Amino acid sequence: MGVAIEAVTDVDDLTTEVERLVAERGPRCGAVTVVAIDGPSGSGKTTLAADLGRDLDALVLHVDDMHQGWTGLLATVSLARTSLVDAWSRGEPPSHPAWDWEDEVREPDRAVPRADVVVLEGVGAFAIAGAKASASIWVEAPHDERRERAIARDGDVFASHWDVWADQERQLYAVSPGRDDADLRVDTGLAEKSPVPADAPGGPSLTLVIVGVIAVSLSMRTLMTSLPPLLPRIRDDLGLSSVWLGVLTTLPVLCMGLLAPAAARLGLRIGVARCISLAMVAVAVGNLVRGFGHEAVALYLGTLCAGTGIALAGTLLPGMLKGFFPAGRAGLATGLQMFAMMGGAAVAAAVSVPLAGALGDWDLSLGFWGIVAAVGVVFWLPVDRAVHRGGDHDQHPADVGHRLPWRSTTAWLVAGFLAIQSWQFYSTLAWLSPTYVGHGWDARDAGLLLSVFTGAQFVSGLVGPAITDRVGDWRIPLVGAGLCGLAGQTGVWAAPEAAPWVWALLLGAAQGASFAIGLVLLVRYAVSPAAAARFTAMAFLVSYTVASMGPTTMGAVRDLTGGYSAIWLVLALLMLAQLAATLTLKPSRAPVR
């Protein structure tokens, strides 16, 4: 009979017991020491494995990554025993089985890094390791609590397969080692150190997380929206060409694309909350550097620094929201993020020109947003401290070796959707004000028009995701948003002076809702916080890299045609492509792992 450890908060005692067993028994699987963690779905195995893996400096392997589809649990056990345990025992290079969730076929086995100590966690870990495990830990929790955790973690996809999966678990444990065969038992009922819910003992409160996310999100777009109304002054003062002005507006977007994969890896290495803290420091410093005199070098270096910070924080926030909020409230969580992001963007666009007048010049106006970002750091640091105090140093389990989901059709469809949407957003951001300056408007009024565009996103970015929590098909609000955008683009193209404020309102409503719901998809299609981080990294790499070419390409269209109208015709055609992409994003699509 195993030793019962009543709560996961006794993880130090658990580590001590495991170290004692390992020292007494030594490696039993060739030269490899295997610690097996088993138990039914939702019991808290992954969280416990991450903690134990850090304490033991061990490689953590997840049986979840080996499953052969929703009905292949028994097959998974057999395959994993052969490719992992038998290979270790023979001193051969190990691998683990893999599954293509899109085509529902087996993939080639994936190589496993060499390690002296391995923590193998997941349903069937005891059956896979067998007598070759040097220590075995059974994790359990009440049925209703397990189900709530599992569905909050993996979303609606798992909910529809819960009963089938539970039947397979019962079949497996009827013929394989289980609870009574464990060396140690852990009851995680009401005590799992998981980021869901945020109010778990030792972790940050939900209120603290919400305040922190809002504080960070306020500075996620001010770098970009504070610039366009000031471009004429910057061009005149620094003598910059249109090409270099285009580089200035493109640089943050390019950072968000190219640095997204690095952000996911860094978050897994040092912790998501800590990485966001460092990112916000970079945003604050970069904006402040832009305020140092009329210096082109400071302007570009500051933009690069702040753009790097935005890339890190923007990539990691969706995965963190996946961890702290259950799947059914993903829209609300994303809406709060968008509410703050677009609110800050709207204010920055509206007050940049007045700030330049009040503070003395454009450089101080740009530098002001560094102060706002610094305040964001102050509000985020308590979240960082609470997360680390709770022991959750990596919101995502230690699976750094996992690849970005390049083979997932779902991931590519979402990335393509976001690429089209982001191309339109940044092109509109760059060219809406100049279009109306070209029609004879002064810079202040054109800046106010841009603030209407961003202000509409402030509202639709909150409302759009909330609707996704209430309707069964998120394509409904996405189609509505696309039609609004198409109307606004057609208006600016065909009759720019007829109703400019209405056109700006429609454009903003479309872009805000489309982007916010796109962020919801990154959470809803992903099966775990770690998967959400990888999914976000891939989607941002594709979408922002493509979108970074938007403003410059639209500028080339203007130069070729000699006016601004063609820009809006091209954007309207892209909106039709976005509507077509929307129709492919069925809620029933295969999840992203």
C-alpha cells in the first residue's frame, strides 16, 4: 500500500520521499532512473510532474503527447513501452509515439533527449514503466473536480470525449498497475497548484491577475498609435524619407512576428510572469529612449527595444490567460485584454499631437508613453511575485523541446486569418490619417479620426470575445465584423468625405472584434497553456511577419497610383479574403497541440 501524501502543497515532502526511493533502488531501466506519475485525467499529474522535474533536475515526458487519438489509450501504452522503456533498458536511443490529430493517423516516433532521470507522467505511466520505475506516484482528486479541471484546461474538445476517455481509463486500470500499486499517493483535491483558478492558495488572486493584465495591455499598442499623427513633424525635423518612415512604423510589427518563437521559449525557461515583467521594462525603456532629443538613432533604437518587449508580452499573454481562466470564460479574459490594449491605443492616437504641444515637441510626446509602461510594470510585479511564491515558475510545463504546430491545419488557418487581419489593421493605422490629410484635413483632426478608429476597437474588442462565450459558433461575430470592415473600406474608397467618422467607426469595430476573437481562437483551439504558447508563437510569427509588409506595400500602391483611393480598394479586397477564411474556422476543427 502506498504512502498517502494528503495535499500537493507537501511537494517538498514528496520530493524527499522520491529521492529516498531512488537512492535505495537506483536506476532500474538500464542507466535511466524513471519516476512514474499516474492517475485519472484532471487529477493534477502535469502540475506535480513539473514541480518534481525541477526539484530532481529531470526530463519530464507527458503521455498526453503520445496518445494515439481519443480511443487509442491501450495502443499508446504498448507503443510507448516498446519505444521508451525497452530502448532505455537496452541502452538504445529512445523515442516516443506521436499522432497527427488533423488526419487522425500515426506520425513517425519523436526522438527523446538523453537524460539520467526521467519523470514520466500521464494516464498509463505505471503500465508503460512497469517494474522498471524506481518510484511510482498515484495522483487523485474527486471526480467532479477532475472533470472541471480537465475541461477548463483542454476546453470543449475534451468535454465531448470525456466519457469515452473515462471508459478507457477504467479498462486500463482494471488490467494494469494502479492506485494500490503506487509507492506514494497524492490527493490534490482542492489543493492543486495550478493556475486554474487564479485564486488557488499561494497563487495570485483573480483580481490581481486582471489588474496586472490590464496594466500590461495598456502599453501594447501605444508605441504604434502615438506615432502616425506625429510623422509629418518627424519627417520635417529629421529629414527622413518615406522609406525610413515606413521602417519606423514597420519595426514593431516585425519584432512581434520574428521574436514570437523566442518569446515562447524564454517564457518556458524563466517563467511566463517573470518574462512579462522583463518585457514591460523593455517597453518602458524603449519609449523613454524615443524621447531623448531630436535624434534619429534614439528614435529607432527605442522603437526596437520597445517592440521587443511588446513581442515578448504579446506572445505570452494568451497562454497565461489560458492558464488562469476556464475555457468558457476565455472570451471575457481576452475581452479585458483587448479593452485595455485598444483603450491605450485610442488615447495615444488622440493626445499625441496635443501632448507634443503641451510638452514642447514630438520627442517628449513619444517618451511620455514610457512613463505609462513603467506604471504597468509596477502593477504587474505583484502578479509575478505571487506566481513565483505559489511555486508556478513555469505556467507551462517543461516541454521546451516541443515543436511549433507547423503541421496543424487549424494552426495555419488561424495564422492566415490573423495575417490578413493584421495587414489591414496596420495598413489602416498607417494610412487613415494621411488619407484625410491628403483631402485637406489638418493633422489634429486627422489624429482625432484615428482615435475614433482605435476607440471603436476599444469597445468591439471587449464585446466581440464576450459574444463568443455565448454563441456556439464564433464565425457569426467574425462575419459581422468583416462586413462592418468592408463597409468602412468601401466608404473611404468611394466616398471619403461623405461620412468619414462613420467609416472610421466601422473600420475600428471590425478590426477590434476580428483581432480579439482571433486571440480567443488561440486559447480555444489549444489543448493546454503550453500548446497555447506554441500556437501563439507560430501564429504571430506568420501573421506579424506578413503584416509588417502591409504599410510599406500600401505606400507603394499610393506611389504607383498617385493617390490614396487605391489603398482602400486593395484593403476591401483583402477583407473579402478574410471573410472567406472566417468560414473555415469551425469550432469542431481539430485542436492544436
